[in-house]
Amino acid sequence: MSSIEVQLLGAATLLILCVVASKATSRLGIPTLVVFLGVGILAGSEGIGRIEFNDALTTQSLGIIALTYILFSGGLDTKWSAIKPVMKTGIALSTLGVMLTCLLMGSFMHYVLHFPLMESYLIGAIVSSTDAGAVFTVLRSKNIHLKGPLKPLLELESGSNDPMAVFLTTTILQMMQNPDLGFVSMIPLLFKQMIVGGLIGFYAGKILVWLFNHVKLQIEGLYTVMSIAVVIFIYSITQNVDGNGFLAVYVAGVVLGNHSFVFKKSLSLMHDGISWLMQSVMLLTLGLLIYPSRVIDVSNSGFLIASFMILLARPISVFISLAFSNLNLREKLLISWVGLRGSVPVVMATYPLVAGIDRTGLILNLVFFIAVTSLIIQGTSISFIAKLLKVNGPSSADETNHSSTPGLLNDIVTVDVPESSPIVNKTIIELGLPHNKVLIVAIERNGSVIIPRGSTPLRAGDKISIMADDDSLADFVELLWVPKVPPPRRRYFKALKERYV
């Protein structure tokens, strides 16, 4: 076989091994990320695979691309109704919490372990963000469901704290390369990056909603191509105007995911698959880059740093950030424990390697040890801690069965679309029907039955067969009829029942 065929065979084999190994270890509560890293290490230069790989720039580039898709997919799955009540606390954790973690970690390494000052805070910045993928992989494998606002709060924090960690890391790197540059002078840049990134992400999400619903591509597969391309486009254009590209793609994903658009379910599932593929490739590459013998050399100091992060730095930053929240002590303790470090810190550890900073090998190995220690110790004990703190609750219908449609209890009702109706010539997706509350089952038009899709336009004279609960059915009738003097909604519903049921 040619060289490229051997490389493709090796890559495919490693990915398959990762998937099979993750299935075998999921019952033990071991995070999938650890499995992917482990396979990469085994295939590396000091493992059984003996694959020589030391290209930090390629690793960093892969990590950046992977992170953009992971954040976009996370945004698509984030429900605005769930994160809105915890917006203030989530932002506090993802900004103030990250900065406090960096400060505490850096101070501990410098004043207790006597690391160089800037190197200490650089490592603190690199490990200051949490990993949502690791957290919820463990929660799903152990069937743990958190009460109240805990899950959306953790989702919001983990999805939005990476930009702050990246900013701190790159800022400290610039200060190490240019000693005359002060941290205070970089603060305006932080606000600029956050504001520009947030605005571009918001409006990009709005444009994407319009684009998906109006472009009307003839080939369904092209929607997939477009959605893949726009993620990199949003990140790149934001970075080019000095915004934070990671924040932009996350916000764009949130905006898009909380609107109705054609092929939403299939595109969301596709991006979920891309997210897993990106994590797999990224972690395999990171595993290949690591030399286990060098990681073992820093295990003593690494264990002390990881222990301080888990037991003191993370809890202190959480309790200070959430000082004015309504969360109780047990909820704050759970949030403190679910501060898993995963793939993002290891990717950011390649930044000083590419920049040519002194002792970058030590930094990379330390960060890798800290991240893996966090994943193993915290990741395998989340189930126990949640039960101990009594913050685990029963699963919801949406979590146990994504294909269910709760609330659709009425029989099928058929309604006519009058010529004067404002929904004439609109597509179903443009009606903005509430998810899981109204389901258009079929449309009868000119003697033929049409199985509707989001892009199906409605015509005058159509007979629409729908399922809905009472309130949603009444709302639909308000869309359907437009009398000059609108009677109360209940009168609409009564007229509908008398006419059609």
C-alpha cells in the first residue's frame, strides 16, 4: 500500500479503537476523553504503535478547528429558556470564575512551589476553563440528572468560559515576549474581543436562520455543506476584526438552535457527530504528541497543582463568583466539583510551544497531567458526589426520549386554510409553531395528501391535519383566522370544536 493508504488505515483503526474502548469503559464512569487520549498515547512514540509525531503547530491548528465545531454544536443544543434564568450566574462563572482560578493557581505555583512568576500564571490561565463534553458524558453514562438550574448553568459556563481562558493565555504569552506590556493595558482588548465576538455571533445566528429558511436549495445535502462552511467563516471573520471567534461561534449556535429552521433535527445531529469526530481527532493527536515518560517526571508537582485546583482554587472561585446567587451550599459544592479540565487546556498548552517560550515541554506535560488527573478523579466520582449532596433528580421526558412529543394529547383535528389567512404562502417553519406542542401531521391539497416538512408552503384551500393540546390549538386558530374584530381566544377554540370536531 502507498503511504497515504497506510496513514488512512492507521487513522481509521485508531478511531474505531477509541469508539470500542469508550463503550467498554463507560460503565466504569471513565470519561470518553481519557479513552481517546489513552489510545493516542499507546499509538505514540513511547507506546506500542511507535508513531513519531512532534508537530505542535499542526496540533494547535487541529485543536482550534475542533474547538470551533465543538462550541457551535454545544450552542445548537443549548436551550435559551433553560439558560436565561441563570445567565448572570453563568457569565460570572465564565469570566470572574476563570480569572480567579488563574490568579489562585498562579499564586500557588509561584509562592508555594517556587515556579517562575509569569510561567505560573501562564499555566494557571491554560487550566482555568472547564470541559462540558467530559462532564455530561459521565452524567449520561451514570444516568445522573441534576435538579433545578444546575445542568443549564454548567452548560452555559462550559460553553462560554473558553474565550476568557484563551484571552488570558494569549495575553500572558504576549507579556512574556514583551516585558514592557502591562496586563492593565490589555483589559480594553478583552472587552473589545468579547463585545465584537458576541455581536457578530448574535447577528450571524440571525442571518443563518433567515438563510436556511429562504435559500431553498434543491439538494438537501448542500444544507450540510453550508452549515459546515459557515462555522469556520464566522470564526475567521471575527478573528480578523479583533473579536473572539470562539465566543462568536458559540453565540451563533445558541441563536440558531433556539429558532426553527429547515432540516433542524438532521443538521443538529450532523453537528453532534462532527463534534465527536473533532474531539476524537484532536485528542488522538494530543496523545501522539505526549511522551508518557516526561509526564511521569512532573507527576509530583503535577499532583500537588491538580489537588490545589480541585480542592481549593475551583471551589473558592465558584463561591466568590456565585456569592450573590440564589444557589444553596450543596449546589455550589456540586458546581465546584464538576469543574473538569479536558481537551481545551491541553490544546492551549501548545500555544507557548508554538511561540517558542522557554520550558514549554514542562508546561505541556504539567497541563496534560493536571487535565487527566481532573478527568479521572472528578469524572469518576461525579455520580457519587451528586448523590451525596442530594442534587440529583428524576430524568425529564426530553432527556429520556428525544423523539417523544409530550403534550399532544388531543385527537387529530382537520382545519381549512381560508384565502384571507395570513399563513397562505408561508412555509411551516415560518409559522414558529411551539416545539412538541403542535404537530402538522398531513396536508390535503387538490385531492392529494402531502406529508409536510418545514419547507412545505401552505396554500389557500389546504386541509391541515394537526395534533395539539388545547391552548396550542387555540393559538393556531388565531394564526388561521383574521376577523375584523378578533373575539377572545376561547371563542375561537369553541368555534373550532363546533365546526371540525
